[in-house]
Amino acid sequence: MRDLLERKWTQELGVLVFSFILFTLNDWILIASWRSLFLGLVYFMLLYAHAQLNRFYLLPLLVKRDRIYLYIFLTLCLLSVTAFLLSHLTQSFLYKSCFLHSTNSKLTFQYQLGVLLGSSVCILGTTHFLAYYRKQKEVAHREIITKKNEIDLLNKQLNPHFLFNTLNTIYGLSIAFPDKTPDAIMKVSELLRYQVENSQKEVVALRDEISFIQSYIELEKERVGYRCDLRFTSTIDHPTNYTIAPLIIFTFVENAFKHGTSNIEHCFIHLHLQVTQGVLQLDIVNPLPLKATPPTSTRVGLENTTARLQMIYPNRHTLRVYPEGNQFITHLSINL
């Protein structure tokens, strides 16, 4: 039913019926025969034809060519000629078998001019409003498709970025603790499975995303836990009620480990995630690298995630990333 109402021909038919009821049936309320009904239809079709002539032949002069004075002049000419024609037709033919013939005021040129002007404003205004509505809906649909394609592209870029970082983690672990490498590979495979299965979804359950982050932190503990104070706490008022775009907050966690544990013997990473009344708050604190040489980074993950936030949660998120003393602070807020 909704698709039917969205079609152009259905909307045009609706305008036709509405304007017929408003400008013709109201006066022809005492129609007593098929002849009267036919005459009423003829009268209305003259009104409708006048409005359509203006719509398709005169209005483009104003809209496309910006010739306002020519449009006004031709509109007044068309109104006058059609009103003159209607006043004669109603006196000699259309109103002859109708009670309206006894109402002298409705036989005049001025009355028909007013009816023509009112019907034109109604028909033209309604049809152009519907045309504007259809155009805006088409524009919105194109924007949605464009954003979806952009998000898909960002997700495809994010997949190899995640693999790149997890392989670096396994490499670092294999050097420091080679006996833990097999278990780490199994954990990485589980993380990759989650990432592959969910990265193309629009949303995932928030509790699944948190479990994924916890698994990643456990993997990093195997690598740097001996020299790093890792803390992760989460508080959610309704754990089963929320969904979130996949991996949208994980990149900030991953980024904290990449930069907060490099070249630092006694490092720390403190993460706190809280969801209250549908608003997610993520706070991450990690130290700034002490040495001048930063860890190797493609910056793809962080830049892509920032772009995804803009597209998926426009005007619904706040991101602040800044240094403070010898610490690096990340604060993310999302209205879920």
C-alpha cells in the first residue's frame, strides 16, 4: 500500500480527485442526474486543463529561465481568456440544467476568474509539493546508498589493517615468549573469525563487541602484561538492549595498545566503558611514548573509524583525543 502511494501517477490521481471535490463537487452538490454529473466533470476538466497549461508551459519560464515578468503577463492572459470562456459556457451550456444557473453571481466573469485562480494555486501548489517530496526522497536515497558504499569500502580497508596489527602482536610474543605462541595463534584466529563474520553487518550486539575487546586485551596481556598495568572495566545499565556498529570502538582500544606499550617498560592502559540510558562513554588513558621513534602505523584504522563515526552516528557522537602531560587521553561518546 505504501509503495502504491509513493508512485507519481497515484499522487497525480489523488490531486485530481481532491481538486474535483474541492472546486466542483462542492457547488454541484445537488446533482440529480447523469447529465448534471457529466456537465460538472466538463466544468472541472476546464479548470484542471487551465492549471496544467500553466504548469507545463508557463511555469518553466519562471523556474528554468527566470523570466518572472513574462510569466506573470502570460498567466494573467491565460486566466482572463479562460475565465471569459467559462463565464460564457456556464451561462449558455454548463449551468443550464443546474440550480447554479439561478445564482447570478456565479455566472460572472469575476466569479470564474476567482475559481480559476483558486484551483490553479491548489493544483499547482500540491503537484509541486509532491514533486519536491519525490525529489528529496530520491536525493536521500542516493545519499544512503553512497554512505553505505563508503562504509563498505572503509570496512574492506579495516580488515587487512586488523590482520596487520594482530600479526605484529604474534611476532612480538614469539620473540619474548615463544612457548605461548600456539595459544596466541588460536586466540587470534577466534578474533579474526569474529571480525570477518561481523565487519559487514550494520550493527552487532554491544555485549558481543565487549567480549571481542576483552579477548583482544587478554591476547595483549600475554605479550606485554609482565610490564604493563592493564585495566578494563565496563558498566552497562541494560546489557542485552544495545547494539553498535562493529569494531567502531575497538580501533581506539587497539590504538592505545599500539602507542601506549611501545618502548615503555612500566606502562599502563586504563579503559573504562559505561552505557547509561543509551549513551556510551569510552575513556582510555595510556602513556605517551618516551622515545622519539613512534611505532610503525598505517593510520588507516583510526582514520577509517573516525570517518565511520561521522557517517553512522552523525551528530550523535563526540570524540576527543588529546595529550595531557605524559598521558594520552581518548574520550568517545555515542548516543546508541
